Amino acid sequence: MLLRKEIMNVGIRYFDKKLVEESLRGYLKEIEEKRPEVKRVLLFGSFVRDECVPGSDVLVIFSTNLQSKTYP
């Protein structure tokens, strides 16, 4: 017997950039407090260029003073 998988789609019609910026600031403040080895944070992509749309991601690079360590 072959089972059919139903896929639910959600349509997002509005991207609240201000809300994303506020959330991002909070997240980066946490990183600053918990990870002193992080020296710089770089944002790039459509979010920075003001071309983001619903479904866009925020691209972030964390620069550290460590030579090799991963972050979850």
C-alpha cells in the first residue's frame, strides 16, 4: 500500500524588517555576552541590501579570535 503525504503550504505576504532587526539585535546581544571570542559580526545578502522578501534568510558571519571551533 502506498501512503500519500499531504503537504501544507503557508503563504507569507509581509516581511516585517523592523521586527527581524529587533530580534537580530537581541540575538547578537546574547552572543556578545556568552561568546567573548566573537570579535565581529557581518550581515550580508538581501536583508542588508533592502531586497528581502517573505522567505528570505539573514546571512551572518561571526569572526572570532579562535583558530578552529564550531558553533551550534
